[in-house]
Amino acid sequence: QSIKAASYNALLWAQERLKVDLAELSDLEGRGLFIQCSRSPNAATFFQTINDIGNHTPSISLYASKNFEIVNEHVLLFRRDNNGQTMLHAVISSNNISALGSMLSPDSFIAQKLALHSLGGERGPITSWKDSEGLSPRDLAILVDNHDMVNMIDG
């Protein structure tokens, strides 16, 4: 339920109290935590919370001063599902422009991390990574006919 609701505090509680390894969570389709949360109607709030904490923005949240224990942030940020899709593919598929904005806003912690890293020999920004059908997040935004998302990806 915490994942479906994309509740940062509930997930943090599960990590701290139940010793759940959030970086290793995955469903049957290989979707990790961030991909699953990207599909939630609350994805924008979830990713904004991560941005606020990453940027050390004060928050009134109970757990705001704490982060997920992430040994390797690549596991969460750059993980692909069994179809090769990233969290950006997932948020575009769910047509959640607010969540995409939280991820790609130039001053966001997540956007800065996405810009700084590449994984597994892939070159270029994550916005250009292709899934198993050869679609990048930008291609998918065009396919779902969301020009606002295309503009956001193009910067």
C-alpha cells in the first residue's frame, strides 16, 4: 500500500522499523521502487519530497530529516524494469506531468543526479534511453500525444 500511495514517510517507516531493503524491492515485472512510485497519482509529492530532502529544504514532515538508506543511488534512479523502461517511462505512461516536472525541474535534486550519472555503459541523458521497444521517454511522450511532456523533456 505504501508503494501504491507513493508515501515517502510510510516507505521510510518500513525501511527503519521493518528493515525492508527499499533498493531491492521489485514486482514481478522487475519494476523497482521508483518505477512503481512513478505510476502512483501521488508521484509528484513523492519525488518532490526526495528533492526537498536532497536539496536540504526544510519540511514539516515527521521523517523529513531522514533519507532512504541508499547504498547505491543508481539502483533506484536508473533501474529498468523487464521491458527496459525507466522511472521516466513510467511517469510518462501514467500521464503525470506534475511528477515529470518534479523529476526534471532544473533545480531539482533528482534532475541533478540524473544529469551527473550514466549506468551500464549507456551514454547520454536518461531522457534518451530506449526501452525494449526502442522508445525513449521523449518518444513515449510523443506517442501518448502529450506535447507538454515533450517540451519538458526537451528542456
